[in-house]
Amino acid sequence: MKEIRKILCPIAGTEESGFVVESAVALARKFEAKLTLLNVVPHSIVDFLKPFSSLVTEDVLPEKLESHLEQHSKDVLAKAKEHTGDYDAELLTIIGHPGDVICYTADKEDFDLIVVGNRTTSAVKRVILGSVSDYVVHHTRRPVYIARCGE
């Protein structure tokens, strides 16, 4: 088995995020690994609002949108950081499709393990809406640890 030196923990700011971060910290402590908390701002939000930029001056919407998204991500990461206790974690924000960004970042930065959450949603909801954790499991070449929330 490959040594676990770097752990990537993507978080979305949901109620379950704290549990996922705590699980990632426990694994990082066990393996004495570097921990990175990643918040992905969905590109669809940015794309959705672009057509409305013509309603205001060009610089207003993108500037406000970018500022709002950056602040929201900082808030999500700050809340997640509260669950790391005294364990040091790098904080990272990237805009894009969550599943793609997680898989790409894990490969690009050579992470040894990805820790994701898996909410207990109905099978129908998962089929219709999809699941980031399901996407990651099926598209990454990296090992994935699923912190099962709510069980």
C-alpha cells in the first residue's frame, strides 16, 4: 500500500461537512499527513449569472459576484477549519465543476487520498441530482475514503 502523505478533503459547507472534516483530520493524524480542505465554487453559478451582466455596467456584476463568491468560500472554509482543532490544514478555493475540480486537483497536486462525505439521500434523488462523491469515486485514479454521514 502506498504511503499516505497528502489528504484532500473537499467540503461544500453542508451540515455534514463538519463530520467529514473531523474524519479527514483523524486520518491525517493517523498517517501524519498534510491536510488540504477544498471548497469548489460551482461554475454553474458563474455561468448562470453571466447573461444578466448586460443589465448593469460590465464591471459591477462580475466584481460583486466574484467578491460574494470569494467571501462565501472563505466562510465555508473558516467553518470547516473549526473542526480541525489544532491540526494544521491548508485552505483552497477553486471555481469549476465540483467533481472535475476534485479529481483534477487530486491528480495535479499528487494527493494520496481523497476524503468525501456521502449524505444519506434517497436513491431516486441521487439518480436525478447526481452526487459529487459518486462522481469522484468513479472518475479519480486516487483512493477515496467515504465518510458516511448520518448513519
